[in-house]
Amino acid sequence: MRRILHPTDFSTASRPALARALAMARRDGATLILVNVMDVVVPIAEYHYVSPATYDQMLHAAETYAKSRLAALAARARKAGVRVQTMLCEGAAAEQIVKAARSTRADLIVMGTHGRTGLAKVVLGSVAGRVIATARCPVMTVRGR
């Protein structure tokens, strides 16, 4: 295995998947590709007005936050002796994760699940489920604690 892709939303639920991906990358000498997907939110004018300048500031703040979190995770991986790359994507999470896996030629995706069940899963859907259904490479899911 040469490339392991780990999509993260920086939540506590994604931590066990990161630990698993790190351990596998270290064991196999693989490159760990850390991916965060920013969901683009378009303000609905009917309810709230957000000026273009304010929207740009919000987007910039979110991007700055994501980049700093990715950098911190990358530093942790490097400290563990793992080669690492980071990617910041924008759009629908499942679609962007699969796209990132294809563009980096990932051999495996290791991602966390939030463990939603019942109505929450039906209403909110499952990013992991959509990735499993559409990815060309194997997907390992690790349940969050």
C-alpha cells in the first residue's frame, strides 16, 4: 500500500480513524493524505442577508481554520515518521473525498463514522456510505467513540 487517504472533519469521531490511518501508513511506509472538505454554504437571502464582503470574510476564516488544523495533523504524522500530504477541498463531502482519492491514486480510504442510526441516519444520510458506494478503492470505516 503506497497511499492512504484520510478525510477528516476534525471532530472527535474522526480521531480513531486518524489513529488507524497513521498506524497503517507507518507500518507500510505509505504516504498519508489528509483531506478536509469545506461545505460551501450559500446564504438564503429570504431569511438573512450576508454581504459579499462578509461572506468572503467567513469563507476566509473557515479556510484559515481548516488549513491550520490540517497543518497540526500533518505535523503529528511527520513526528510519527509518516510522509504526509494535505488537501483542502470545497463542495459536497462524499463527492470531494472520492474525487481526492482518484486524483491522488489512493490505495485505501480510512474514514471515521459518527455512528448515526435510525431517523438521524435517514435524514442526514451517511457520507461514509456514499463514499463506499462510489469510491474505486477500498474504504475502511472506523467508528468514532
